[in-house]
Amino acid sequence: AAGQAVELNSHEISSKRIIILLHEVTKLQYLESVRSDFVANVSHELKTPITSILGFVETLLSDPGIDSDSRMNFLQIVHRQSNRLKNIVEDLLSLSRLEQSGKHISLAPCDPQQIMRSAIDTTGHQAAQKGIKLTLSPSSDSVPIMANEALLEQALINLIENGIKYGTEGGWVRVEARLDDTYCIFSVQDNGPGIPAREKDRVFQRFYRIDKTRSRQQGGTGLGLSIVKHIALCHHGEASVTSTMGQGSTFSLKIPRGSMPD
Ligand code: ADP
């Protein structure tokens, strides 16, 4: 009877092992499918501008007598698509760097007001070009937080640029920061088209766009918000959005204030 019990136990152990092994295999299969989805997405995103560049360059090469207006038009398209390629590659590199550095980014005391001002300085020209009013809400307290200034500025730039890209002429984008005991909450609010409730989480996924054509026309890479999300995660914070269709969206970036060095 004792031998039987031992045998039973070893059966149990081996079936547990099999279950664990199957679990690991499923996890690996899942990771592999995420990876190959990602590679397929990247390839597709890169292929679109490359096909367009090749097509227009081939037309220019095959017809030396092409009129100067058409030539200029084709070169402008080639220029725009080359910029798109550059942006996609830059965004992919940012994402991969963020994933690699993970939670080990360097933090230093920085002033939220200053970060917002720099982000607004960088995007002011784009806003003016589209006739969008870009403002910084005044804040009474200027308390430093522990953060990575360059990354936070990048996150705010991405959010402001989206507000400008998807906003309409004569619209506005407002940037502000609030502090509570634990967090500094940055928000970027616009009066643009808004985001449907069912899309609110998806927009933070890589390459997800509500309207692909519109995003591409605006020079979007589909990676801006996933970079914002990763920057928040690297700070042990979070990124979220609230929105009312037809009225606008408010993107928030919640960052722990962190303990300040003495
Ligand atoms: P993209 O490069 O396409 O702008 P993002 O990751 O920055 O990529 O955004 C993902 C999608 O979320 C966009 O394609 C757009 O459909 C939607 N979106 C982002 N910001 C806004 C906004 N402020 N207003 C409306 N839609 C937005």
C-alpha cells in the first residue's frame, strides 16, 4: 500500500509538471504570436511609405521630360513619405529603449511647470500653423517632483501633438498639472473630435488608430500613445483618457511625486 501511495504521488508530481510545462509552452506560444504580430505590423507600416517612395521615384526616373509642377508634386510626396519612415523608425527605437530600460530610468528633481513650458515651446509652431490655441493653465505651486525630465517632456509633446493633429482649426489645447499628496497629474485637454468609449484602452496599443487614413495623412505613426504609456509605466505611473464624443478628450499622465533627496 505504501508503494502504491508513492506511485500515486509521483503520478501527481508528473502530471503537475506536465501542466506547468504546458502552461510554459502556451505562454511561449503567446509571446511568439505577440512578437510575430508586432513584426507583421512593423513590416506593414514600413512597406506603405517605401512603396510610395519607390513608385514616385520610378516615375520620375522613367520620364525625364515630366513637367516641373508634377515633378515638384512627386518630390514633395517622396519627402513626406521619407519623413514618415524616419518618424516610424525613431518611434520604434524610443519604444524599444523604454522597454529595455524598463523601470531603471534615471530620475532627478524637476519642475512640472518647466517641463510643460518646454513641451509647449516645442509644439507652439505646429499649433499656430493649424490655428489652434495652445495654453498652459497657471498653477500656484511650483513643487519639484522626482522624474526623468526628457521623457516626461516627450510624453507631453506626444499628447499635445495629438491634440493639434486631431483638432480642428480654431480649436484649443490646454495643458496643466495638479499635485496631490502622492502624485503629479499632468493633463492635456482638447476640444477635438473625442474618442469613442470602446476605443479608450485600445488607443494606447501599438499601431492602433481609430481612423488609419486620417492618422497617416497627419503623419502619425500609431506609436505616440504607446510611448506615452511606457513613459508613465517607467515612472511607476499610468496614462489614461476621458472623452466625450464631439466635445473633446483629456489625456492624463499620473506620475508619483517620489521622495525628494535631502
Ligand atoms: P498616431 O500616430 O496615429 O497619432 P497615437 O498612438 O498617438 O498614434 O494615437 C492613436 C490613435 O488615437 C490615433 O490614431 C487617433 O485615432 C487617436 N487619438 C489620439 N489622440 C487623440 C485626440 N487628442 N483626439 C482624438 N483622437 C485621438
